Amino acid sequence: MTSDGDRVLRDDRFRRAVLCELARRFYAQGWASGTGGGVALHDHASDGSPARILMAPSGVQKELLLPEDLFVLDAQGTVLEQPAGLKLSACAPLFMHAFTKRGAGAVIHSHSRHAMAATLISGATFRITHLEMIKGIAGHGYHDVLEIPILENTAHECDLADALGAAIDAYPRTVAVLVRRHGVYVWGRSWQEAKTHAECLHYLFAAAVEMRKLGVDAGAIPDEGVM
Amino acid sequence: MTSDGDRVLRDDRFRRAVLCELARRFYAQGWASGTGGGVALHDHASDGSPARILMAPSGVQKELLLPEDLFVLDAQGTVLEQPAGLKLSACAPLFMHAFTKRGAGAVIHSHSRHAMAATLISGATFRITHLEMIKGIAGHGYHDVLEIPILENTAHECDLADALGAAIDAYPRTVAVLVRRHGVYVWGRSWQEAKTHAECLHYLFAAAVEMRKLGVDAGAIPDEGVM
Amino acid sequence: MTSDGDRVLRDDRFRRAVLCELARRFYAQGWASGTGGGVALHDHASDGSPARILMAPSGVQKELLLPEDLFVLDAQGTVLEQPAGLKLSACAPLFMHAFTKRGAGAVIHSHSRHAMAATLISGATFRITHLEMIKGIAGHGYHDVLEIPILENTAHECDLADALGAAIDAYPRTVAVLVRRHGVYVWGRSWQEAKTHAECLHYLFAAAVEMRKLGVDAGAIPDEGVM
Amino acid sequence: MTSDGDRVLRDDRFRRAVLCELARRFYAQGWASGTGGGVALHDHASDGSPARILMAPSGVQKELLLPEDLFVLDAQGTVLEQPAGLKLSACAPLFMHAFTKRGAGAVIHSHSRHAMAATLISGATFRITHLEMIKGIAGHGYHDVLEIPILENTAHECDLADALGAAIDAYPRTVAVLVRRHGVYVWGRSWQEAKTHAECLHYLFAAAVEMRKLGVDAGAIPDEGVM
């Protein structure tokens, strides 16, 4: 009933294995196909040394990652360990903004079609309100308007870093930043919270697209009980 | 061919393991993402003591539940066992209404996007008729109009309890209550029946949304053989 | 790499196990949720005795079937073995028509939403042409119009038997019969062919619904190369 | 956490097992249902002999392939090994064009509904631009228009070979050729690249169909930041 992957996630001590198992599950959900997407999370610093960051490499099949494939960075984003033959993700500076500006414990980058489509039906921000799953986003209630900033995409991922940092500053309540026609960066204090945020947001992105097809404005406060 | 999870469900003696396996399968179907959704079921009372209720805790990843994570309640909803560090689900009073008012053996709470979307295209109730899968709902035939009451959602889940109790009273044939922009509560005399009801209802919710897109009114009696 | 289920299907000697493994896979594809759907196939008659038919029982969770849960019927549909506490499927007389009128080696009954939706956009028959997957249906080429008769659904499944028999007679090339707002019966000379037919048909049902949404008439011969 | 199939793909030495595992995964993604689709890849030539090509046979269930079921061809497409009772894929001459004209290391043929639907909304070529996943296609950037030629389908797959060869010549940057109302052929220098190309393209095909439903022209350069 319990798989090896379940055990790794519950145990939570072996962070390299946790990251690989998360990558496998994110791939299975369509967040990391075609070597896209990524994930980074804090490793334990049990000996009192500063926290280190584990990061999936660039351009590899995320569902086949092994613990030895991961980059290790310090809290300033300096690479401490570089697996042979692998390239640091171009997302690294973007991930670092969430770690340093928000004290994130984990950051997920998803290429989900739902995230991408949500940016096609949105202006400067993605807005949605009055859906139960909004409550899964830290600091938000059912009646709130959840607002996620959207960056315009660039040719090179690294060129998004400044804009992402600025969006994080401009939207102090946000736990994510969308990139138009690209995907989303999501974080949380722990990987569990980052995963919960990512699952809730992907639900909300898909819901907004479905609502558009049904002629319902996801960002508008509904007249309850009236159809 | 037969997984450990299959064995647990067929054997059906180890109710804590059954609940965890069901939670894992409901997560895989999109009913419990982002720590949402829930499930509760009767434990055996082999020694003649009153039946006890097992309930998944609040705010945890439902696909990673362990048997020791479950709350135990008595038939009146009083907590008998509280797993360390976990919180009772806010759904508990809603689950209890199905147990006490309907003699349910199991209750499933789903955050499925299909259930949510079904409430967007419905008024005070969800209505559907002339679909074979309606026959999977206890007491209903193919030609019946299946009618599921819809509650307006509230900021806090516990505030739904009275309305859910009233809806159960007002719709004596219903095996489920929808919550607008939120999800659905479904029950059955056993977990097998609750699961069957939940699978049939999610099929019907999705079918109704698809029918809307195809310009077919799910709640209207069709002119058979005429297109 | 190879699961126990894969081995059972490749080996193909243990027909009860084959049927259970197929049922599990059909459930996973949405053909048999809510205890719906079914499957029946020929058992070997290695001792020269007449072929026997194995059939999944009614009203049980198809993904949890065990080899001992199956009914055994003779070539005329008479029940030879009845598993304790289980009920013969109401589909039995429908399955028998495919076995006797067509010499089928296996019959699949699916409640897929795609099959159901295909009947909502069709008249007396489902018609589709100029799709590569049509070639997966025995006796059909790419340029053919594949035509599947559609029965009007009845309150009780057994009341469909005569109409299904008549449709099989009226459409000598068909390998399937749809039932409006219900699902589809599909067969083949072996379970492999029945499964291939079922996979191709479900693809075509879904394709026709998608084409409708894109404003393309699935039953019409396209102007090739012109958009 | 790591399945046998993961190990086979990471190890990458046992190419027959790699091909079977890929076929299983492509089936699970809907690229090879109903015995459709296919895959071929280079085997190692560790002894200095010319590279050989492994190819899945025709008309079998691709998710149940065994290493001994594969055809072996030389670099000119001559069959070197023929598994008993199996038929060479009608795709063989099409696969060979990608191997010989492009030096492919692997070729994937998919019957995905998304690929098929993408041809329904396209003219002589499939065109898409300004989507991050375009960067997963070798030689393409975010701002490029990705253009995939579309062949008109024929009654017999072998009749497509000349047109596919001509399309490969006419579109020197393309890594794929679509076939109208049929599917797509995709290749890469290695199976890893072919799989990455296939995953990115299937994402883009599905995205284009979704964009059409949302009223967005996938082939047009967007006015960034303006909705």
C-alpha cells in the first residue's frame, strides 16, 4: 500500500531523495514534461552550518533524476557542489529570489498547460475569487481576491530574474509569480507548503480557464444563489 | 497483479489502512489535492461496543496518510483518540450529519473540479436525468431526475454544518450535498457504496459540464432518437 | 519494468486472471467507474469440451475483482458456476449476442464519458470518417465511414438485449453497439482484438466530441489540404 | 522510489529493454493506444560494426512489448532479425527517412489525439509561436515561429514515405512531420532528445487546440501585456 516514494516523503530526512520523488510526481502531473520545470528545496543543516539549497539540474528528464544529480548552493546562491556533466538550471536566480526575499523552504517551477493558459486569459495579474481552494494559499480566505502577478516572458530565463524579484516586492502577499505563455514559480515555507500551494494554484488556473469556457468571470464576485 | 492496496480494500478488516488507501486513490482522481477533501468511515465494533468513526485529519497531504494519523470519534462525534500534532478536520460536524441523520457507513468530501464546475452551471440544486450512471445512486433509476441540493459556501467550513443538516432533511432521497464553488459531500451505507456514489456523481458532474458545452440541457428530458 | 499484470496478459493462459487484469485497466481508463461496465471472455477448452465464457459479476468494484468472483457460462449462456453472494450481470444476454451472433472471443461494456457524449451529438448511428484510428477497427480503412448503431436506452439493461441483437443483424460490419446516454458494447475475435477495438473506438468517440467543439463535422468527408 | 523501468532508462545499455519501457510510457500518455503508434531507436554498435536499428513490430499492444519482439534493421533499413510471427511496421520506411536524412538516434510515431486535433485547425503547416515550450525543440527560441509540415494522410501508411522524405527536405529545421487526421513522427539525435521533442510537441499541439477554444491565434505574435 505504501510505496518507497511515499516512505521517502513521509520520512523527510533524505532531502535529495525527497527532491527526486517530488520531481517524479510533478512530471506525472504535467508540470515538468520535455525536461521543463524544476524544483529546489532546503537541505537540513543539522551540524549548525548555514542551510544549503538542493536544486534540480537543467535540461534533464525530471522524472528520472537521481540524488547524485543535484546541485548544492549556499544561501547566497553560490554553487557548492556541481554534479559532473550537468548544467545549473537557468531558473537558479529566480529560485534564489524566493529563498532570500521570502524565506522559502522550497520553490517549484511548473510548465503546466493550465498555468500557461491562465496567463492567456489574464491581464497584468491573474485574479480569482470565491473558490474554496483559495483557502489553500497561505494568508487567503474564500472571499478574498487571489492575485498573482504575471511577468512577460523573455527569450532567456535568466532575464526574468529582476522582474520576478520586483514582482515579489510589489505583491507582498503572493506565494507565486506567473510568466506569460510559460508557467509559474510557486514557493512555501516547506516543500509540503510549496506543494500544497502548487496543487491549489494549478486547480485554480484550470478552474479559471474552465470558467471562461462556461462564461463565468473567475475574478468577479458572484451573485450567490442566483444563476 | 494485485497490489498491497488492493489487498487492504478487499480484506476490509483493517479499517485504518482502508481509509488511508481510499484517501490515496481519491487524491489520484483529483478529489483531494492541496490537502483538500477528506474521508471518514465506521470502524468495526467487534466487541459489541458502539461503532467508532475514523476520520482523516485536517490540512495534511491526503495521499501520504498513515493509519496512526487518524482521529477516532464516537457515534456522537466526540473525539476519542487524537493523533499528536494533528488537527481535527473542520468537516467533522458535516460528516457527523451524514452518519447520524442517514446512518452512513462512510462519508467522502471531494474538492473535484468537476463537482465545483457543476455548481457554476446550476441554481439551487444540481439536476440531471436520463443518464445510465444515475442508476449507480441508491434509489434512482434511469428516467428519474437526480437532484442534489447545493449549499452556498461560507468562509469557514464549520459554518456549513447547519445548512448541510437542513439540506439532508429537506432532500430525503439525496446521498450527497454540493457546496457552491467548493465541492461535494457524498455518503453510503458502506465505504463501498460511498465510493460508488462518489464515482457516479463525479461522472455526472463532469457529464453535465460537457453537455453544457455541447448545448444539451442535462436536467431536461430528452426527445429520444431525435437530434 | 514488467508488472505481474503485464505477465498475466502476455502469458494469456490464466483467463480468470486475464479478465481481472483487464477489468482493472478498464477501470483506470474510466470505462468502469461506479461498479459500471463489464467484460466477458472465452476460457480455453483444452480438453475438447465446448468453450466456456467467463463473466464479471454485477454491481461490484471492477478494479478489485478476483479470479474466484467470476461467473462461468456455457456457449448458450447457461450459468455453470455462480460465485457465492454475487449476481450475474444484467449485461449477460447482451454479451451473449456478440458471442453467438458474431463468434466473439471477448466483449467489453464501457460506461466511458466519451462513449456517452458521442451519443449526444449523433442521430440513429455514430458516423466518423477519414481518421487513421478507424483502421484499428476490423474491416475498415481510412476513407471508410465507420458507422456504429445507437440503441435508445431503457430503464433495465436486460430490455436492451433484443434491440442489440437486431442492431448486430442490421449492421453486419459493426464491431460495437452504442447505447444512448449510457455507453458502448464492443467485441473482437480475441480479448486482444476486443481491447484494440475498444481503444480505437474510445479515441474516435472523444475525437468526434472534440471535432464538434472545433466546428468540424466528424462524419463528413474533408476537403483535404483546404482549411 | 525507483522502478525497474526507471533503472532501465537511466542505465541505457539494454536498448531492447529501453525501447519496451518507452513504448509502455508512450501508451500510458495516449500516444499508442489501439496498437497504434510506434518507436525505433539505434542500438549500440560496441564492436565497431555499423549501428543497428531496433523497431517495434506492427499491430501489437505496445504496452506489452517484450525485448524479443523487436525487429532489427541495418542502417539501410534491411531487416536483419525478424521475430517469429510478427510483422514489420508499415512505418519502417518513414522511420528510415529520419534515420538516414537526419541522422536521428530515435524516432517516435504518435497517434495522440492532440496531434490529430492540431492538424484539424491547421493548413499546410502547424504554426505556433511565443510559448516557452518551443525552446524544448532543438534550434528554436521563444520568439521563433515553430513550423511543422503536415502531410495529407493516405489509405496505406507506406504511401506516406515519399511525402515524408520530401517534407524533411523542404523543412530543414523541423524535428517532426505531422500527418493530417492521423498523428505525428518525431525524432532526435538520441531517444532522450526524441522523447523531449515529443513531449514538447504534444504540449504545443494541445496548447494550440486550447488556444483556439479561447479565441487566441497560436500562430500569431501576441501583443505582449495587452489583453
